Amino acid sequence: MAKNAKKSSGPKPERLSFPDDETRFDWLPMLLDAYYIADKGVHDGIKLRLNQGQKLACAKGCSTCCSTHITIPVYPLELSGIYWYTMEKTENDRRKALKEQLSNFTENDPCPFLIKGICGIHPMRPLACRHFNVFHKPCDENEDPYFTRRNDVLTPIKKYKEKALAAMLPFHKITQRSEKIKAMKTGLIHTYAKNLQEVEWVKLAERLYITAS
Ligand code: SF4
Ligand code: SF4
């Protein structure tokens, strides 16, 4: 998914930090923890493959995947993050572009957060986007390498992926260890996900405040 800067596995990921907002919103630390775990897993997964001599194809400005993927799961906690980030953390010009795309978005369009080949919500891009990395060569136009060359697609390291998903469970009032284990085993967490293409983004567009320039 649209990468803002990546050629190697890069420096070790750091947990994103928004101290004031994390005080305002009790769900935000949960989301940032989940993304931190996922980012560490992706970093380690890429490193393993680079050590095998493989070359990461994803790079800044490469974004075909954001146009071709039509089933991107997005979990409720992630939706909160996307709403918050888009409404409060984007600059006016970017918010204006996002408002327009979100207002006019229809299901088969490229992802409405893609602005000039760059992810407009990069720090808050969903887990699915964070996990999607491709090796050897960039995706061709309209290619989904998951189907054309599955071996070139990073398989997220299971323990990180599951830990990241489990970190989101308290958002659904699932806090006990036994409940969490059950929710992960039964796949309950996945039943909460929506398809990004099917979200009514116009509702977010309506909430975006644009200042006159
Ligand atoms: S190589 Fe494919 S998956 Fe990677 S950023 Fe480019 S289009 Fe997306
Ligand atoms: S949120 Fe959209 S633009 Fe951003 S990486 Fe994911 S698919 Fe691409």
C-alpha cells in the first residue's frame, strides 16, 4: 500500500505518540499500540526476506495497490483513528482534497484516501495496508500480486498480527485474557471489520471543516 518512504526494512518502527489526543480519547492509545505491534511485525518480516536476498518493491510514490484493492478490511477502532486523523490532523489543503474524494467516492474507485499517489492518512492507514508489502518488482497496473504471484507478497508474522488484533479487543469491551483468547480463536474480531470500499465515507466528508484559502 502507498508507501511514504521505504526501500529497505528501514529503521526500527517507533510507536506513534499524540500525548494530548491520547488523553482526550481513551481508544487512541489502544490503536497506536496495535499499529506499533503490527509495524514491528512488518519490519521483522521484511528483514527476514531481505536477508534471503529478496528485494522490497514497495517504495515512495508507488500506489497501484491503493487503486486495485477492493477488499481492504477496516476495524471499528481503525475507523475511529481515520475519522480523528482526517478531521483533526490533516492540513487544510489535504483535508480539502480528502473531502472532495470522500464526498464523491463510489465503491470501485481507488481508495478515497489516496492523494496524488500518496496515502493521505499514512500514520493511520489500516492494518491491511500496513501488512501489504511486495517483493521483487512493483505491481503492474491492475495487478493484485496476491493472486498473480502470492510468494512475492509478505505474509505477516502470525504472532505480531494476532497480538495487534488482540490489542484492539478492549475497544469491544473484551478485556479478560480468556475472552480475548476465545475472540481470537473464533475469529470474532474479524466479524467487526468492514470493507473500506463499503464505508459511507460521505459521512466523514460532511464532518470535514475546510478554511477558506
Ligand atoms: S509494489 Fe505494489 S504493494 Fe508495493 S507499494 Fe507498489 S503497488 Fe503497492
Ligand atoms: S488507506 Fe488507502 S491510500 Fe492509504 S495505504 Fe491504504 S489503500 Fe492506500
